[in-house]
Amino acid sequence: MVDMEGKKCIGCQKPASLRCPTCIKMSLPDAFFCDQSCFKAFWPIHKTSHTDPSGPYNPWPCFTFTGPLRPSRVSERRPVPDHIPRPDYALHPQGVSLEERQSKSERIIKVLTDEEKEGLKVACKLGRECLNEAARACEPGVTTDELDRVVHEAAIERDCYPSPLGYYKFPKSCCTSVNEVICHGIPDLRKLENGDLCNVDVTVYHRGFHGDLNETFLVGDKVDAESRKLVKVTFECLQQAIAIVKPGVKFREIGNVIQKHANANGFSVVKGYCGHGIHRLFHTAPNVPHYAKNNATGVMKAGNSFTIEPMINAGTFHDEKWPDDWTAVTRDGKRSAQFEQTLLVTDTGCEILTAREGNRPWFMDQIEQKY
């Protein structure tokens, strides 16, 4: 008889009362759950651990993929120590943030106090440190699950909760979006290949504040010229958008700047996903679309904090979603790139809270070293 004392549910981290019977039959490491509802909710992911990891994997045999990328097995959810504070959704069985829902109904674009600004800055600095760790590990032969482990452990070491973990039941601690994946890719056991693009999106929650950022990395030394151009132009789109941020500017203007530069270089702008307000809440007002002639409301004020995170595609802007209900991919299977920063509006412009030292993205180092 296994002692359940101290065991945590792999789904929600509550005290466990059940063991997976299939794991017991197959003599696999124990997987614990709090109750039958959590067991059923996480079964689609957990059951992949019951198959031969070296064998073929096709979770959706009737699904038509838009591009060459295929999913691989997803490892178990990584635990977070009890002493690390959690956002409200981490304690909800469905990963719902009731605080975000309340904020959405109020439609207020928050102006941060001086104390809140400092809290946000710390979270953003720690998020940048975690992403830098992932950047150093992003090489051919490394799985995106390994990148998730790196980010998860880096967050824990800094007393941070990895914000994506459990958010509406997202199973991992960061998003890894490879090649035709636009955003919200789930880290898995697929090994990165020389020539891939890999975006890693990191958000950490520290002492009541979220810091959110991402970068697209060049994997190895065989990324083709068109993909390198896509990454470069995507970063330029972000930089040009940041350059107009200051009090009095309408949020809808950001999309005009981004689409003009993307289209001029032969690329398209994803319309289905946007930037967002961020501070004590992971996602809140304002919405920040990245395409032109959008209907975003609101005017920037000093003390507003939000992300700009353009997703730029080599082909069509249209997106589709894998059956995991998270992974967004390009409809034509062509590649996509993304960069994201968290910004704080100042009296005269803005401060990039998640910038790397010198505001130099990692892909520039990779080009200098390998191309």
C-alpha cells in the first residue's frame, strides 16, 4: 500500500487521494490525482505516458495538419513548491482567473501606483532572466520539454510561479512555438532540428505581479534566409511599434505601424491573437491588436502597462488550432515568428521592462556566430 501522505495531484497540486491504475498495472512511476474529476480532465495528457516513448505517436489520427510539424508526447506537469505564492487561477480546478473575469467586466485600463510599478519591474526582470536561460539551451537535439524544464526551474529558483502553468489548464510552464506554430505551443518530447525556428514565451508571477516576454530563436546553423528575414522583420515590427508608445497615443495605432512594416516586406500579421494589459493580472485591458484598422479602444496614459507581441507569418495571416485546443498554427503551414515585451508608459514615452541588456535579441547573436 502506497502512503498518500504529502502526495500532490499532478493536475491541480491539491492533496492526492488516487493513483493511476494503468501506471500501477504497467509498473510505471506513480501518478497521483486528487479526485476522479481531475483524473478525467488530465487523462488526455497523462495517458501518453503509458505508451512506448520510442514508438510512433499520433494522438489525432483523423486530423489534417497544415504543415510538417507533428506533436510528440507531453511529460507530466512539473510541481511548484508550496512556499511560492500562486495566482488565483492556479487554485481553480479549471484554471479560471475570477479576478480577470471581474476586471474584464469593469473594462478599466489600470494606472499603476509607484509601488505597483516597482513590483511589475521586478517580475519582468526575473522573467527576462528565465528566458535567457532558455535561450542558452535552445539547440538542435534539445526537446521543447527540456526548455520547459529549464524555464520552470529558473522560475522556482527565483521564487516565481511560472504563470502559464495551469492557466485554463495549460499543462506546462512556458509556451514553445516551432516553425508554423504561431503561439501557445505545448512543450513536448520532440527534439529541435537544425534549421527550426523556436519561439519561447515566458511569464512569471512574483509577489503579486506577472512579467511577460518572448523571443524567436534560430536553432542551429541551417535556418534558411527567408526564415531569418521573417525573424528580423518581426523584431523590427515590435521595435517600430514600441517607438510610438507615449501618453495620448491611441492603442489602435500600434497595429497600423506593425502591419505597414510587415506587408512592405511581404509578410502578414496574425489577427486572432493580440497584446494585452498586464500587472497583477496575467491578461487584462487593454487589448492591443497588431493589425491595421482595428477597433481597439483607449488612449495611453502614464502608468499603463501592457504587452506588444506581434505574430508575423511568411504566408497567410489566417490561423487554425490543433485538437489540443492550444496550439495555433498557420493555415498554409508556412512559418511564423513572434517577439514580445512588457511596457510601462512614462510621461514622455515608455520603458521596456523585459528588454535584454542593450535591447539586443538573441537571434542577432546567433546570426553573428553561425551565419
